[in-house]
Amino acid sequence: MALTKPRIIELLLVTTVPTMVVAERGLPSIWLMIATVIGGTLAAGGANAYNMYIDRDIDALMERTKGRPLVTGEVSPREALVFATILEVGAFVWLSLFVNLLSAVLALSACTFYVVVYTIWLKRTSTQNIVIGGAAGAVPVLIGWSSVTNQISWAALILFGVIFFWTPPHFWALAIKYEKDYSAASVPMMPVVEGHRSTANQITVYSVVVWALTLAFWVVADMGWIYLVTALVLGVLFTGGAIRLRAAVDPREQARQSIRYFNFSITHLTVLFAALAVDQLVGWGI
């Protein structure tokens, strides 16, 4: 369970199911939702296990990750690699059989991108690691959309953009809190290389972009007032948190504001996608 990073999987599924509701313009079949969630869980779990296998050396150097099973020796590297591979093969077969081939291919591409582009290449070499690599975490909305429609629309791509631009500020806020960890492991996260001020400036910019995209989705997807009001309020709070983080000068205040922003970013995403589903279900009288 620890190898799959279940807390990350929860966030991915929070975006998948509401997207299915919007794509269906109502409630999809229960079986389709269950099948998509199972396949998505297997795919995300496998990708996270590969990530732990590759990052076991730097995980041992960071306080936040030194308790992971590959660092402590509870699981051997070979066992983790076999486990990850079984999950990914299982995810592709499951989605192909019980959802559709497009969703299976999208899940496999997300895993490949996360493991190869982010974990192996960018994470240890570029401050843009989470910007580009974060695209993998945005794919679940495409999987959710394609599971219902067997295609990708402009509305789905805008939702992809919401997650894509939400990911860097979400992760950079955590990186500010654990800047010393990343520095000790020589991982060039933005706060380590560029410092707090520059990172906070970029967090603010990305927050505004996320806000704009959530409103663009209201127009393109023809959403209702429940979603619109929610997106407006969340955008104000999300951007306001970024501004407070930017204004923090004292290191302890920076750490406090960064973890506060990180925690709210999770709430932001959860409430936003819950509003997606509620808006559609209420609008269709369900």
C-alpha cells in the first residue's frame, strides 16, 4: 500500500469521477465508474511504485521520505519493480477490457511520462521538473472523459489544463516547507534553486492561470451557476493564499504559509471537482 502512495491516488480519483459525470451530463453507469476507478488506481499505483523504486537513493536522504519501505528495507528493489510492473500491466488489460482502449492507452502514457520524463530525467536536472512532469497527474481527467465518450473534447483539455497549472504551485508550496530536504538530496526544486521570493511569485502567477481556466471551463462546458460560484470563490481564496505566501518574510512564517497553501490547494481541487459533479447532477434533476 505504501508503495502506491494512496494519498496521491485519492487526489487523482477525485478528479476522475466528477469528470465522468460532466462527460455523461448526468450519472454514468455504476459499473463504468467502478471499472474506471479500479483501472485508474492500478495505473497510478504502479507509476508511484516505479517512482519509489527509482528514487530510493534520494528518499534515504530526505527526512520526509526516509520511512518509505524501500529505504527501510521492508521491501526489496526487485520486489518493488515486479509489483509496479504487475500493476501497470493489470491496469492496461483491465481498462482495455472493461472501459475502452483509449482510456487504457492514456493511463499507460501517463505512467510512462511520470516515470521516464519526470522521475528519471527532469526531477534531478531541472527546476521545471514539476511543471512539465506534472502533466502526468492531469491525465486522469482525460481518462475519465474518454471512459464515457471514447474521445477527447476541448472541455476535457481545459480540465487537463486546470490540473496541469494547479500542480506546480501545489507542489512548490510543499517544497518551500521541505526546502532543506531537497537541498540535502541535491534535487533542484524551485525553492532550492530560485529561493522563496521567486517561487512565491510563480505560485501567484500559476494560481491566477488556474482561476482563469476554471472560468473558461464554465463557458466551454456550458456549466451552471453552482460550478460558477464555486470556481469564483475558490479562485479568490487560492490566489489570496499565494499572495500571503509571497508576502511572508520570516522563514518560520514562510513555512507556515507554505503548508497552509499546500493544504488548501488540496481542498481547492476537491471542492472544485465536487462542484462539477453537483452542478451537473442538480441540473439534470438527479
